[in-house]
Amino acid sequence: MSRNQKLDLSHSAEEQSDARDQMAGNRGLWRDAGRRLVRNRLSLVGIFVLSILFALAIFGPSVAPYPFMEQNLKLISEPPSADHWLGTDQLGRDVLSRILWGARTATTVAIFVTTISLGVGIVLGGVAAFAGGMADWLIMRLTDVVMSVPSIMLALLVNTAIKKPVAIWYEDLYEQTGWALFRSTTFLDYLIVLGALAVVSFPGYARLIRGQILSLREREYVTAARSSGVPFARILFRHVVPNALGPVIVAATFGFSGAMVMEASLSYLGIGIQPPAASWGAMINDSLMDWRYEPWLLAMPAIALAISALGVNYLGDGLNDALNPRIAAERAETKGER
Amino acid sequence: MARYLVSRLAVVIPVVLVVLLITFTLGYYAPGDPILIIYGEDLYRLRPEDLARMRRNLGLDRPFWEQYLDYMGRTVRGDLGRSIASKVPVNRLLASSLPISLQLGLLAGVVLALLGIPLGVLAALRHNTLLDYLIVSLALVVRSVPVFVLAPLLLILLVLQLKIMDVPAAWKGIATPAVVLPVILLAAYPLADVIRQTRAGVLEVLQEDYVRTARAKGLTLILIITRHVLRNALIPVVTSLGLIVNGLIHGSVYLDRIFNIPGFGNLVVTGIQRLDFPVILGTTVFSALLVIAANLVVDLIYPFLDPRVTYSGREGR
């Protein structure tokens, strides 16, 4: 009983140090946020994981000991050894090399999905907030509809449905341009997965951005700027955008790990990125059959995906606390609001 | 109440119709001519005029809108068409797989309540202590790491390393030990939401005056929590029913294959693998209806949970 009372009265250490920051004078919004971010141990873990992931995505394939699709049929499903640090898979391919290539797949898909759906979300959310009326109603109902279908079901449906039309369009592109890029089926898989995942993830961003604009528009400083004749564009970029940026960065960080997991789940269900390209989800799928005898084949991609998803979400949580200190202080309890 | 129901339905019904339109459009332009799938290679032995007649019989030559209205009418009447691969009505496929998923889902719901709520309360009572951080991290782990990653890792740990359980083999009904792991994993994804919501709710309610009054008059902690705190703190948990149903659908899609469960997820995945569009469309529409219905139920019971809210003007959400 007494402990509870004490807990209710005590302010968290972070709130106290925030107060100290404010007293220390005006150090700039972003520098403050940065300080808060690096003070949080879990977000440091997140930054570390994300840096490793990006480093692997960029340099992994060049340091990989073997080509990702080189098969060695004498060494099928070998446990980890000195030559193959993480063993080999059912086709005698080096698991470590495939994990490294898989990091590139996961990161590329996540970056593009986040960028595309955030872009669509900014446009739709902005139009809804500024145009209002019918446009607002239509865009919000559209997000209602998309969000009422469980995301995995919608992603599966869109992925399977757009596969053929996109493949036809892609062949046409190859015939017209002759670019080798349009002959790679891996690039085609990427396009289809990007499309499917962008469809399921744009509504969240559109709603967030609309909400941010609507609430910021009513703030006193915006009214003050407007009444003193500041032009619309200047209000938008001076007052609205910087203040909306925090929540958007947090949402995009969670969206990044969400997109990474969704790509893995599509590939895990046998659609999405197709072999021989390396995707962690597809690697899990391939090794489900014989996991009892070849557990390392199942464990390695699973661990890689688990660490990446968790790390990026740690960073998202840390960013949430750092960038939205007022909300974080008001509702310190809702860690990692989605 | 009746007027409120009508106004909610007026919002929900257009959403359902647009969901149907979107799924139908995707199916319409999707790969796989139904005739080609029905007849396979024999198709090339048919004469063009026979083909045209068959397309006409199946209604495939009619304009898009006519086909959509027809599809909508059938779906509203509860007819989801016939599986192309097995020629069985999708309804019957759903009827045989849903009871299994429903049983697992209900059990997972029990796990959610028995595990999520106490953990959430505990974390709130020990706010900002090690225990709180542990529980919050657990929630973050089960929310971040998908079950198709958790399940293999747990299987390797429990079956191969610790040897405390057997490999889950074929589905033998709900009352077998083999369901323990799938049910816990099914509960894992929504568990994060339940813990977070309970924790947030309890932390908020603990600040209320009536809780201080209850404390001041010397009620025990248990009584305060059960009588005064949980009643209000759990409202957000109940209202996230849609989120929970959504999480259970996700879990089913991922887990049924790992544990050989012939449930809803198994139906979805085999439909996808065989490009069986009636099955894919039927399961998608069904899952959307489930989530929409869950949210509608929440809207309808919300005023009973929180008397401050009336059917006409809702506050606080």
C-alpha cells in the first residue's frame, strides 16, 4: 500500500532531467531529442541493430563468403563448420551468405515500403486535412475500408491478384526499353511485394498526418501567424511540418519494422520474394519441413528477423519518448503507441 | 438504442460493400481464367464456340458491373462460390475449418485474459520498477517478433534442446496437450495489446479520487483493484476486441501450417498456394466481416461498460 502511494507521487527520473534540460536554456528541439534518445539504453540497442542491418544490407553481399545461389551438392544440409559458419541448406548453399543477402532484401523492401506508403499517406492526409468536405470524407472512408480487412489477408490478396497484370506490364517494359533490369524476376517480385505492402500500410500514415495537421492548425501560434499575414506555405513549413515531424518519424520507424516483418510473412507463406533470391521469411518456410534434423536452417533466419524487428522497435520506442516528450510525460504508461 | 444501431449500420454497410468491390476487382483482374483452371490442359481441345458458350454459362462475358452486382448479391445471401481446386463450396470449407479455429481462438482468449490482465495490473502497480520493465519488454517482444519466428525458435528450444515436449503432430481435437503451444502462440500477438492497455488503464485509474478514497478508508489492495480499478481500467481492453480478433486471424494464418491444424489459416494458405480465387476472396471477405462485426459489437456494448457514454453523444474515445 505505502509503496503504491510513493510510486504515484514520485516523478520519473526522466521527467526530472527533462526539467533540468529546460532550465539549462534553449538548446534546440532536435538536440534535446537527440540527448533524450541516447540516454535511453534500449534505443541505443535499437540504433546499434539498425546500423548493423544497414551495414549488412550495403556491404553484406560483398563480404559474403559464397555467392547466394551457389550450390554445393556434396554439402547438403551440413551443420555449421569452419568452411560454412552457419552450415549449408537443402541445396548446399551457404546459410551465412544467404542471411547476409536476406538482410539486403529485408532492408530494401522495408525502406521502399515505408517511403512509398508515407508519401501516399502525406498526400492523402494533407488533401483530406486541407480540402476537407467531400475529399476528406472519401479519403477517410477509404482508410476505413482498407483497415477493416486484416492486413495479412489484404496483402496476400493484393500480392496474388496483381502478380499477373504486373508481370505482363513488366514484359512490355522489357520489350520497349530492352533494359536488363526488366528481365530480372527478382526485381518483379520486389515490385509486387512493394505494391501489396504499400496498399496495406498507407492508411495509417494518411490518418496520422491528417490528425496532426488538423490539431496543429488550431494552435495559437498558427492563428497568430495567420492573423499577422504570414503566407500559407510559410506557416506550413515553419510551424506545421516541424511539429508534425516527431510523430511521423516514430510511426515510420515502427512502420519500417512492420514492413520488414510483412515481407518476411509473405515470403514465409510461399508468395512474395521467390527463390533463388534470399529472403529470411522464405528461408524459414524452406526449412519448416525438416526442422527436427536441421534446426540451424530454421533458427538462423528466425534469429536474424527477430533481432532486427525487435531492435528497430526499440528505436521506435526510444524515438517516441525522445521526440514527443510532452505526450510521453502525460502518458508515460502507453509505451510504444501504434 | 435502435436509432444508434441504425446509424452505426449506415456506416458499416457501405464499408462492407466497398470491401466486396475491392476484393471482387482484385479477383476480376487476377491471374487464372476460371475456365482454364476448371478444364486445365483439356481446354485446348475445346472448340472456340464451346468456350464462348461456357463463358456465357458462367456469366464471364457480362460487363464488370453486372458481375459485381451478381457477386455482391450472392455474398450477401451467404454464398461465397465454389473452390476451383476441390469443387467444394467455400461455405462448406469454412464450416469445416472455422470450428477448429474458433475453439483455439476462444482458448487463446482465455489465455489472454488470464495472462494479459494480471501482467498489465502488476506492471502498473510496480510502475517504473524492474518488474514493470520486464513485463513491458515482454509485451514489446511478442508484438515485434512475428509468431512464425517465435514458434520455430520455441519448438527448437522445447523439443530439441530441453526435450520437455513431443513434436506436435496431426490435429486430434482441442482436448489434447498438443494444443498448448499453438494456443499460447496464438495469444502472443494480441497479448502485447492486452498488457499495454491494461497497464495504461490501471495507471490512469489509480490517479482517480475514488481510488484515493478507497485507500483512505483502508480497503485492501485486492479489493481496490478488483472493485474499483479494474472495472474502469479494462474498458479499453474490451474495446480493443477488433484488434484482438485481427491478431487471432494473423496468428491462425501463420500457425496452422507449423502445427498442422486444419483451421482457417490452413484454408487461406492452401487457397493462396493453389491460386484458388474463390477461396482467397471468400476467406478475405469473411475475415473483414469478422473484424467489422467485432468493432460493431464494441460500439454497441460500450455504453453499458461506461455509463458516462450515451448512444447519441460519445465521449472519451
